[in-house]
Amino acid sequence: MLISLKSAASGMEAQQLNLNAIANNLANVNTNGFKRSKVEFQDLLYQRPRQAGAEAGGGTQVPTGIEVGNGSRVVSTSKIFTQGQLNQTGERLDLAINGEGFFEIQRPDGTSAFTRDGGFKVASDGRVTTSDGLPVLSGMQTIPLNTLGVSVAPNGEVTVETADGFNRFRLQLTRFNNPSGLRSLGGNLFQETPASGNPNTGSPAEAGYGSIVQGFLETSNVNVAEEMVNMIMAQRAYEVNSKAIQTSDQMLEQINQLKR
């Protein structure tokens, strides 16, 4: 009877983590460049009072055995890097990636982070930064004070028009073999890990890299209707596991009352 209690308790804990992930997805439904998380489960080790294929005497074998599971656990919360919808803003430094790739950002400690949030700003010294003031790398150059216009082509070529003429440079994007292995840092940033593989840099709209869309931002890829369905399923699974605990408790109570 204790096995059912522990199995149901592990199921409740797994569904609680599942609900936490769903709640975080819904909380970031309006976060630019956010990628939803998907919770994946595994069953736990099994107790085998009787092995399949064991000798049953007289040269015969048992065709099937007895296996009793010990519940479930959450094995991963992987990010789903599907394309989010592109929302038009009209801002000259709002850059969306249509396809694969990340912008490279410099963190305060000098290390690199990566983002799909292209809502960039110009600092007082002309550097292009994120909303948190972190410098944008990816081949981005400064925007002079006397800039008359900034144009960004789908292939990442940037044309900065000033009173003195034109300055041109080209942006670069970064890809990973396993983007689901990236570590989420918060602030719309991801960090390279051994699981993600080394960053690969290339030009937009070439060799499988996404193209740049100026004046747009990529919104979250969270589907509210899908997350609500997942929430209901997690709630029902939690309730069923709770019911299993109640039933096991009632059976133990009946056993305790046998001598009365």
C-alpha cells in the first residue's frame, strides 16, 4: 500500500512542476522573443517480484512477469524554439529575426549572451544596447548623434545616413546545434552550455540563418489556448493522484480496523 502512496505523491509533485512551467509560459505571453517551455516526464524504477522469462519448473518459462512502478518524475523542461509572430512597431532599431538565429549581447562581466528580443535602443554615446543597457554585438556599430536615418536590409546590411554621407556595415547572427540546451538567464537572454554546442556565426538570410525584419519585434510563441488546455490536463492529473492517496489511506484505515 505504501507504493501507491509514494507513486501518487511523485505524480502530484511532477504535475506541480508542470503547472509551474505552464504558469511561466502564460506570464510571458507578451514577452518579446520568449520561447515556451515543455515539461517532459519519465516513469521511475520498477519493482519486479517475478521476472519475465523465469523458470517455472518442468522446463517451462514464465511468459510475463510482475512489475510495480514507483511513480513519475520531471526529466526536463525544454525550450520550444518555434517562430513567434512578428509584430510591427515602426521603430528603426526594432529588429526581428524571421527564422533561425540569435543576436549576441555582451553581459556586464564581459561574457556573451544571446537573445531573440530585437528591441534595441541607442545609448548617449551612440552604442546600440538592449532595454537593460547591455551592448549589442553581432557586428553592430555605433549610431552617430547626427544620424538622419537607419536602414536594415533582410540580409543584415545596415545603412546609416548622416550629414557627412553613408556608413555601411553588416550584422551577424548566431546559431546553435541544440538551442534547447541553452541556459535561460532571465531578461530575455540565453547562455551557451556544453549541451547547446558552440555558437556558430553567419550572415542573415544565408546558409539557413534567418533574415532581419526592420521595424518589427518577434512576440512570444506561447499559444494561450494550448496552455489553458495543458493547465486543465495538469489539474485533472493532480486531482487523480490526490484521489489515489485518499483511496490508499482509506484502505490502510480499513486494515487498521480489522481487529476491532
